[in-house]
Amino acid sequence: MATRWNRSFLNRAIAPGIADLTACDIPDLEHWPAEAEGWLRNDVLSGVHAAAFTGHARQHAITLLHRAQATVSQYHQARRSTLDFLRLSTPHDPSTPLYYAAITQWESCLINLQVFTDTAARFHGRRSFLPNDGSAAFRAHAIGNVIRAWGSPALRTELHDDEVMPLWLSNTGVHTRTLRLTYLELFRVVEDAAIVAHRIQHPHAAGSRLKA
């Protein structure tokens, strides 16, 4: 007989909404994961080193390549783990190890994306979003803050009893207590980071003479 856990218990003890996670449409990054594997090759980094960057722009460019590669890789792995979870789980008997593996990868994706976004702001001299503008880029960055602050003693006193992790999944996207980002929105922000990294590979062709 198949195991049947109480859905309310699962949502409270393992992760909010885990018993309701039954189907996801997570966009595939397609060619980006394969391309991203080459962003940190010696010849690419040598080209960045030799480019006409000034000040700290060269260091920022290398950081952007590193963090974009990690962001794309973790998104790709998180998508695969989430789909594996759905394939091997039922609402009354979810695969907890696969769920937590997916959560870890989504968190890593968002943290690396946050570092990428902060570095890109210094590299380009402007942010991709305004404070509290509600955009997908802002919410992705804000979710990164929630993940990073999870171990804070001050935060621990404010948590709900069933809030066992900073980030959880639904059929439509990733969530914190106060923030939501659809899979499509996250895909587009990650793809934007990939496009920036793609351009940095060819700094002379892009006419990149930046100061930082």
C-alpha cells in the first residue's frame, strides 16, 4: 500500500505548499547552459584581461562571467531537480530529498544572481531596477536578501511557526512569506544575465571601454 501522509502535516512540517506542488511549467534555458560552460575558459578570461577596461571594470567583468555562469548552471540544475521531484512524488508522499535538493539549487541561483546584479550595477554605473519598483529583477534581488538573512537571530524571532525555510516552490513560481516570482519571470532575469555575460566575452567587439 502506498504511503499517504496528511497534506496539512506535509505543508507545515516539510515546506509550505509542498503537498500542492503537482505540476510546473519552468522555461528551459536551452543553449545557455552549454555556452555558459565556456565563459570561464582561459582564452575568454585572457581576452577580458587584455581589453580596454579601466579602473576596476576588468575585475567586475570577470566576476560577472563567474556569477552568470553559476546562475545559469544552478537554474538549469534546479529546473531538472524540480521536474524530477514532480515525476517521482505524489501529493501525499513527496520526495523530500529531491525537494530540498531543488530548493538548494534555486537558492544558489538567486544568490549568484544577486551578486551578478550588484556587480553589474557597478560595471554599468546603473541598476537594472529602482528601489521597490516591483519588477522581476527587484523581487529576485529581494528574495536573495531573504535567503542571506535566514540565519539572522533578529529574523528568527519573526518567523511563523510553519515557516521552515526562506524559499519554497509552488506550481507557478518561487515564494517567500512576502515575495513571489514566477518561473517565467525568473527565467527572463537569468536570461538577461546570460546575455550580458555573452557580450562581455567579446569586449572589443562590444566597444566596452568602461570605468569602474
